[in-house]
Amino acid sequence: MLARLFFLLLLALNVGVAAWLAFGPRPTARAFAPTDPGVSELVLLSERDRGGDASAAELASAPETEADLRNETCVSIGPFPTQADMRAVLNALTPLVPRIQYRDAHTTETRGFWVFLPAQPSREKALALARALSNKGVRDYYVVTAGDQQNTISLGLFHEQANAQKRLNEIAALGFAPQLIARTEDLPVYWIDFAENTRKPVDWRSHVDPKLELRQQAVTCF
């Protein structure tokens, strides 16, 4: 008897729980704001481009008129020896001109002058020529033992061409045939090109370190 009552009580409880789950009030989910207060909502480029007013987006600056373009000329200033020097001037001039860009270039710079006797066919002949120099009283020389200039006899490196020429003349007067070449190096440099109104030219020199030796030249507008 007791077991039957317990079974009926358990059945009633199950029916009650099922009825509550089926017909009871539903909990409402709390809605959260997509962004924090004061922070604009992110919009994907694809979503923005689909908008009907995408073409009406505000321009960063007013477009140039035909009159502005007719009065424009383009110039290039440089060469800047380092990117840091170029960047500083680029940042200073950008708000002052309608268009601006930079470009890389290369320049050949003279690093000194070399006086030498041309390479000999063998090591033995190079040493024999060196002994001949020594017999003439020449002490400042060096026989190159490896590399592209092997068996060449170096007679000195000079910063000034006049000093190199003087050394060449001294060795030539002793009956030898020295040569002189400039030692060069290919270096990167940088230029800034910008457009300006001919009626209101930009005073770019006021934005440049006076230590920099720059020049201005006309270029085709871009």
C-alpha cells in the first residue's frame, strides 16, 4: 500500500514538472549593447560599399579644380642622404601641397684615389717589380696577394686627387708606369616630388636642415 502511494506521488510530481516546463513563463535574454558608450560601431568595408550613399563619403580634402591644375607645376628636391632626412621633410611638406611622393635613386660617390702598378702575370714578376721599386728608394708600396687585384702593386690611397697625381708623377719619374683611378661607391639616395601652385610656391627650404646640400629640379607632374 505504501509503495503504491509513493509511486502515485512520484508520478504526480513528474506531471507537474512537465507542465511547468511546457507552459511556464519563458526567461528573457538580456540584450547587450554592441559597443561601449561613446565608441562607434565597426563597419566592414563590404558592408559600407553596399550602402547607397558610399559615393557621398566625405573627402579628406577638397578636390582640385581645373583652374588649380592649370596653375600647377611639379618639382623634385634632393638628394637626401638618408631615409630619416627625407621623412622629416616629407612630413613637413605634406600639409602644404596638393600631392607629394618620394622615390629612391642611386648615386656614385668618390671615396678616394688609388695609385698602383698594374697586375703582373705571376707572383714572381710582381715581387721582382717590387724589388725594383725598392732599389729606386721607394718604400711605401704593397704587393696585393689575393682577390681581383692579385699581383698588383699598390702605391697609395689618397683622399685628394692632387696628392694622388703627385705620387703618380714621382713614380713615373723613376721609370715605371703607374696608373691612377678613382675609388667609387654606389650609394642609395632619396628624392621628394610634389606639386605646387605657381602663384603660391612652397618655401621648402625653410623646412630643410641647412646642412643638407639639396637642389630643386622640374619634373613631370604625377
